[in-house]
Amino acid sequence: MKQYDYLIVGAGLFAAVFANEAKKHGKRCLVVEKRDHIGGNIYCEDIEGITVHKYGAHIFHTSNRKVWNYVNQFCEFNNFINSPVCNYKGDIFNLPFNMNTFSKMFSISKPDEAKEIIERQKQEITDTPENLEEQAISLVGREIYEKLIKGYTEKQWGRDCKDLPAFIIKRLPVRYTYDNNYFDDRYQGIPVNGYNEMIEKMFDGIEVRTGIDFFDNKEELLALAEKCLFTGMIDEFFDFKLGKLNYRSLKFETEVLNESNYQGVAVMNFSERNIPYTRIIEHKHFAFGTQKKTVITKEYPKEWQEGDEPYYPVNDERNNALYKQYEELAKAEKNIIFGGRLGLYKYYDMDKCIEAALNICDKEF
Ligand code: FAD
Ligand code: UDP
């Protein structure tokens, strides 16, 4: 019998759910994580008494009661509702696209007036939308597409909107009411004591070794356990033998400012193409902070290169087709389970990531 039942590669959210469930079922797990901390991209840092989302703004939202109950075992959530704004040439528009956005953009006040303008503008799309540009125009018309979507999206993904899948923009609600809640979900919030508390409780009692890259000792590590859960990059697992999948990375530039309220909102997007960052996060507003100073982070998107963190899978046609081929290789690996945003190459939010992990646990234990 081997020393562990499971070797878990990565200490992000997917791994945390799996490890926690495995422990409940009496399984012995070893977790290896290449960063110097647990939590993956939901990890936070304390700066000037402010909880800083080190890898970008994370707002928990779900309509799945099972997932909501699941996370509430580990921490209490505040009542934060994400209501970001979009800055276009100094003018501020509410998001997601709703009556506040339409009234400012079109100088109207009634839903019927907004509908009439958008219906007229979207007539240029006659067939089923096949890419992000067509999808965006058919949802909100050309003017909003040009001012609030095109520049932001091309910075975020480094690709023309015509070459991106439609589903990316369908993530955002479009409403003919004055409702600035970015999400349609039933449950929403940020852990009162930060995500670290949640993730620490999930890994409680489980052996975790940080600062260890699985690929530095792949065979030795695999030999320690009966099975492996791998939540790193699936193409890297197979030594990129079918070719490289694309990922988008980000550079975060964080500053402490000697003022209490820099932008008056947690998330401000910048949709102009010539502003190099996509958004500025002012972290204290996630927790209604009243500190004297404030911490802001600018988010600069970039194409992933070796050494960068791979934050987003690029689910366009080429990459999805290549992923399918890697998935075939993965199926042949009987003792390896692939999970998470990188292992499954899916643009998962936290709730979907937890749901997917719980489904795998149901089959496994
Ligand atoms: P990760 O968090 O990426 O964890 C994988 C872990 O594996 C990492 O810690 C990594 O270091 C480790 N690893 C990789 N390779 C190796 C290796 N070779 N050896 C050892 N360790 C390895 N979701 C929401 O619900 N709401 C939001 O507001 C939201 N905002 C987001 C903003 C940004 C900028 C990003 C990038 C994501 C956002 N998400 C949001 C999504 C959320 O971050 C993910 O759903 C979730 O964190 C995925 O967890 P994971 O375990 O799959 O991946
Ligand atoms: N988007 C946009 N303008 C905005 C905000 C979002 O065009 O001001 C588009 C962009 O293509 C982005 C997608 O909507 O990739 C999804 O936005 P979301 O905020 O869900 O992205 P995430 O938080 O996952 O980066």
C-alpha cells in the first residue's frame, strides 16, 4: 500500500474541495503547490489593514443552494453586491447593461425608448450570432458595443471580437430595469474575514507542501500515492506534446494611496483601447472599509508565456479543439483526475468550480 491515497497537485479552490471531501471519507492526501501559499487565485493579502485580492477581484455568486450552503460551512459572507462602472473617455456608465447605462448613453428614461434604439441598432445582425462582436451587437446594439465592449474585450483577450466566442459576453446580464447588480444569482457576497479563512478551513488537517512544483519531481511524487488529482495546466501535464494551449495572463500593479476613497467603487472598468489596463480595483470597498488609506490595483492583460500565471483559458475554436485532443489523452490516464480551471481548460467561476469538484467527489468517494 502506498503512503497516500491521493496526491493533489495545486492548492486552489478545486483542490481544496476535493481534499476536504477526501478527508471526510478517511482518505490520506498530500497536496503540493508551487506558489508559496494556498488558495490559488482567491488568495488575499493584508495591506494597511485592507484585504487585498492579490490575483484580481473575487466576488462569490451562485444560484446553486447546495454550493452556497457548502461555502457557508467555512465562513460567513458579507452583503457586498458587485456594481462596477465602466469609464469611457471620463464618462461613467453603470454595468451590467441596464436602464442606468441606456439612459446615460441615449439620454432617455423609459425601457421602451431604450428598446426601440437597441432594436434599431441590432438589425445589422440578421443570423444567429457566431462570434463575440455579433453577439454583443445583438444584445445591446452597436453604440454600446463600440464604447463599452470592443476596447475592453480586445485588451482583455488580445484578439479581435470577431475571433472570440459569443459565450464570453453572454456572462453579463442585459436588463431593462434600473438594477446595477452585476450578477443575476440568488446568493452573493465576500467572506467577512477574507477568502484565506475559507480556504485554510478547507485544508485543515491535510498535509500541504507549498513551494513545490510537481514537474520538478513528477515520477517520485506520483509514486507516493494510489491516485492523483491534477489541477495545473493539462497541456503541461502531457509535456505540450500535442501543442500549446493559449492562456491569458495578467500583470497586477498595486499601490497604497494616502487617501481614504480613490474611486468610490470596488471595480472601475476602462473600455478605451489606448488605456493599457482593463480595470482598477479599490479593495477596501469589497468590505465597506473605513481605513485612512486605500489600496488600488490596476489589471493589465497579456498573452501567457512560460513563467507567467495562466489565469484564463482562451476558449476559441482552435484551443477547444486542441483541448479535446488532450482530453482524450487524459481519459487514458486511469489514475489521474484532471480538475479546475486549468486541468479542465474551462472559464469556471468559483461556484462552478466547486460544483464540478463536488461532482467528481460524488463519483470518487
Ligand atoms: P487555481 O486557483 O488556478 O488553482 C490552481 C493551483 O494549482 C494554483 O495555486 C497553482 O499555483 C497550482 N499549480 C499549477 N501548476 C502546478 C504545478 N505544476 N505544481 C504545483 N502546483 C501547481 N470567480 C468568481 O466566482 N467570481 C469572481 O469575481 C472571479 N473573478 C476572477 C478574477 C480573475 C482575475 C480570475 C483569474 C479569476 C476569477 N474568478 C472569479 C475565477 C476563480 O478564480 C476560479 O474559479 C477559481 O479560483 C479556480 O480554482 P482552481 O482551483 O481551478 O484554480
Ligand atoms: N466586458 C466588456 N466590458 C466591460 C466588462 C466586461 O466588454 O466593461 C466583456 C469582456 O469581453 C469580458 C466579458 O464581458 O471578458 C466578461 O466579463 P466579466 O466581468 O465576467 O469577466 P471576468 O471577471 O471573468 O474577467
